[in-house]
Amino acid sequence: MQQRDVDVVVIGAGTAGMTAYKAAKRAGKTAVLVEADQYGTTCARVGCMPSKLLIAAAESAAQVAGSHQFGVHVDGVRIDGQAVMQRVLDERDRFVGFVLKDIESFPAQDKIKGWARLLDNQTVQINDDLILHTQSVVLATGSIAVIPPVFLEAADRFIQTDDVFYWKDLPKRLVLAGAGVIGLELGVALARLGVQVTVLNRSQRLAGITDPEVLASAQQLMAQQFDLRLNATITRTELKNNQVRVHYEQDGQSHHVDADFILGATGRQPAIANLGLEHTGAQLDEKGMPAFDSDTLQIKDTPIFLAGDVNAVHPVLHEAADEGYQSGLNAAQWPATPQPIQRRASLSIVFSEPQIMRVGVAYDQLDLAQTRIGAVHYAQQGRARIMAQNAGVLRVYIDNKTERFVGAEMIGPGAEHLAHLLAWSLQMKLTLNDMLAMPFYHPVLEEGLRTALKAAR
């Protein structure tokens, strides 16, 4: 067994891990980056980028299919599934290539391929042949899909969301289990590309929406995109004539639907299994998750830090990068008191159609007695009607005492852009009047935001 001393060990070479490694190195410390799987980050390989490539293809198909609204008639729309997926794969590999090039620039002695396991707070074993003695550790192992046992009955007709981005062609029929962020994005994209999609969701909730008006609009609009079945609990899956039959219960009634595949999108969980946390000073809950400080990212009573999706605080890329930087810096400066991360305004976007967004405080976290709510419905909003995208609702939340903007939820056109304007307003602590004093050009979707702010005032 080889022995090696190093100041900081970073386990996991995704966005958070790579950023933590760079932060530790910039702080003048020796550091190694340990990865058990392939390099490339979840975002580039099976997450943000390939999903947006699929969505872009779907948007192109939808524009052609809907061109008759403008008096532009296209004789037939033919979707070449193989060509769609080939572009997704080609461009995905290009994005992955940028990440690999970055990793290639790291010194060879700083990169270790293998499975890491903690033997104690400051000792890490790699496979069966290397022991690392370290000052501190950053765990950036990401997350893994939650797979209910009922899905496994479908054998090779069950796929995970990662598998979509290795397809060579599009299926004809698909059952999608789960209507969270990933489920809605994939469900809408595939339906627009001609796949017959059935979405089964255990509850009424969609993509984390908590505002009842926004949720009601989302339920209506998503049901126009695919066969949406809410309050549906999958009870059994079986193989039937080289297809999968999915049995489910809805409102006390039993049903089934047949498809080429069942795609599981029922959530993700921290990838903490088999890391050896039980051998450290960490306090573990019943699921094996360690108690940690969400500000400093330190696992309590240890020199170990959790960064990125593995801590399940804000599992999005820019948050993972910020957490990677702060955890790497805190690990490098150990045993100095860890410093808190400077959090940005909370922001989430779902690239469905229409898009969904949330900024700041969610509706279900508001003190409604101390909050004014302004809304705009996009059915009659000028620019939205011009583009034939006039659907959805935006609701903004204003604190009664301070007059400050505190949050918003929305489904509607241009949500990704309005989300950024609102996140910047929140981070700059703007008041309602500050925001209304900003310029609004005409005719633009942003005028809908002004309408909602005026309603709040």
C-alpha cells in the first residue's frame, strides 16, 4: 500500500470538485482531485447542456408546426430522430471536450482515478493500493437518481434520465415517472419531437411550484403538451410483448399504460454511500447524511466539507461552483475558522414550454399577512400575443413593511430572462418603487413585469 501526504483531498471531479481543487491550489496548498468515474461533469455530459440541445431541437419543431398561426404554411413536418440525437451527442461531446481540456491542464500527480473511502477524518484510501494522509477533505461526489424498486421490474425497458443522452434514436412511446424539473423539461421536449409521452406524477405539484395560481396555470399548460396524470402512484411494471406495461392507481382507480420505455425522473439523492463517513467524526442521520453547516459547508466536528449537489442545498451549477470555491478555500485554510459562503439571490429556472421560474422566497415560505402580491396574466400581454406565446402567469411578492421585492414565481414566455432581472433586483435589495423607476421598452415581455409590480403597488 503506497502512502502519500497532501494538504487537501477533493473527491469528485464535477463542477464543485474542480472549483474546490483550483481554489486550494491558488491558496498555495498541495491538492489532489480523485474521480472514480469518467471526467466531464454532470452538467456537460448528462445534464444542463445536452438537455438544452434536446430542447432546442424541440423548439425548432414547434416553431415549424405552429407557423400556420402567422399565415406561414409548411407542408408537413418530418422529425428525423436519429439526426436529432446525433446533433445532441455531437454537441454534448464538444462541451465535454472543453471540460476534459481543463482537466488535462492539471498536473498529472494531482489527478487520481479510483474509488475513495474515508478511513478517518484525515485519511483517505483509494482503491486497494493508496493511502492519502491529508489536512482536510472536500466531498463533491454529486447526486444519484432515486430508483424505486417497482421500476426495476421493467428490466431493460426502464431507463434513467442520464440514459436519454446516449440514445441513437427517439422512441415512439414513453412513460415518464415524475414531473419535477428534469421530468417536465424532458417530457415537453420529447412530446414536441413527436414522442407519445405520458407523465405520471404522485402529487399535484409540478417542478417545485408552490404558488397556487402559477401551479394551476402550469397544470393546464403542461396537459396541453403531453398526457399528464396527477396523483398517480405506480404500483407495478411488467414486460409485455417487448414493451413495458406500467400499472398505476389514480383517484382510487387502477389503470395501465404501455410504452417502449419507462423513464424514471423521481428525484435525486446525495451520493454519499460507501464513502466511509461512518469512520469519521461526522454525525449521521438515518439516511447516512452528515450534519453540516450550510454556510461554511463544514461537516460538524470534522475537517471535511460538502460542496455541490452532494449537500442538496442548491443543486444547480452556479451554486455548485460557488460552493466549490468556498469549500476549497476553507479546506486550504484549515484549521483556521471556516468562512461562510456569500450566497447569491436564489434563482431556479425550468426550461419547459412555457418556461417556469422562481426567484427568492417561494410562495409557501411567505408570511402572507406581511406580503403584497402583484400578478400579470399573459393571455392579453402585448408582446406575448404578438409571438403567439400568450399563456401563463407571473406573481411578484413585496414585503409590506420594507417595500422590498422578496420573491416571485412564474410560468410563461421569457421566464429565464425575467428570472435574471428579478434575481438581480433581489440581490440589490430594490424596493417596489426602485423597480418601477427602471426603464421598460415597448413592446417587450418585460412590460408584463411592470404590470405585476403596479398591481402590487
